[in-house]
Amino acid sequence: MNLALVRLLHLASPTLPVGAYTYSQGLEWAVESGAIHNEASASKWIGDCLTHSLASFEAVYLAHMLAAWRDSDATQLAELDAEFIASRETAELRAETLQMGHSLAKLLRDLADIPDAALREFPQPSFPLAWSCAAANWNIEPEDAIAGYLWAWLENQVMAALKAVPLGQTAGQRLLLSLGERLPALAKQAAATPLDQARNFLPAFAIASSLHETQYTRIFRS
């Protein structure tokens, strides 16, 4: 078995101690508003966010970060990281990527497999920067790494829907099966997309995240 596959499973695991399970990225507000109320509406919301934001923007930046790590291009990494952090539409989304990036960077510094100097220049890395550092150092193929990153996000969103709607476990597995089918093509597309063609226009997602900041009752941090 390829060790890179094992490492990818490690990175995509919900047990990775970065706090991803505490975030819904506005999905909780979409449930509160009634936009998400059953399995079909959850599939529509999560699928649209996956296709029109995560895969078309975040995964594109991840792909270019992977390339920059492999080229040891610190200047490019700093630019990509700054641009990605600046792209976060709300305070919650910005805090999320910085908290998860900090947690993963701390974990990686404690692991012997990751050179200590790799993230030393980035005291506040975004989550994609820290994640791509691990993937590049573990020699995970770019398309596989991107698919794994998207899967981890998808699994977390489905788990958030299970708690917030709520949905049953079987419904959650149906969502993972149907939406997971998109990942190979989305990962391939993201790996080949020039940076200037990355797009992140999903107004409802940004509005949901903004309104979640003042939502009266909530269980998630975003």
C-alpha cells in the first residue's frame, strides 16, 4: 500500500485535532432561516457551496500552495496565504481559517515527519496553507490531496446538517455518496485552474455567515 494514501487518510480524518467539527460555515443559520429543512435542501445547499466556492476557489488556492511548497517558494506561499485570508467574507470565516491553521501548524511542528522550518515563517497561517504543507511534505499527489481536502470539508458539512436540521445517519450517508461523486472531477478541475480564474461568488453563503454572527441560539462557532 502507498504510504501517501495512508497520510492522506490521516489528514482528511475527522479525528484530526483542528476543531473543524465546531464550525458550520453559515449552514446553521440556513437551517434557522428555513433554507435548509430536509435532506434535499441540505444537499442543494452543501452541493452549491462545494461546487461554487470550495472547489472553484479554496481548492484552487490549495493547488497553487501545493506547487509552491514543492518549489520551496516562500514568497509565493506568503502571497497566496495573504490573499486567501483576505478573501474571507466575514469575521467568523476569517477566525475559522486562522484558528484551524494555527491548530494544524502546531500539530505539524510536533510531528517528526514535518520539517520544523516549513511553517516557521508563517506565525498565523490559514488552514489551506498548513494543510498543503503536510500534503506536500508527505508526497501526496495534488489531485488526491485536493480530493481529500474537499472530502474533509464535505464530511464536516454533512455532520453539521445531521446535528442542526436534524437528519438521520442514513440520510447523511446518502448525502456523502451523492455529493462525493463530484469530487474527482472537481479536484481535477481545481488542480488545472490558473489562479486568476479562481472564483468565489456565492452571496447567500456570505450572508448566512454574516447573520450567524448574531444568531440567538447556536451550537457552532460559524
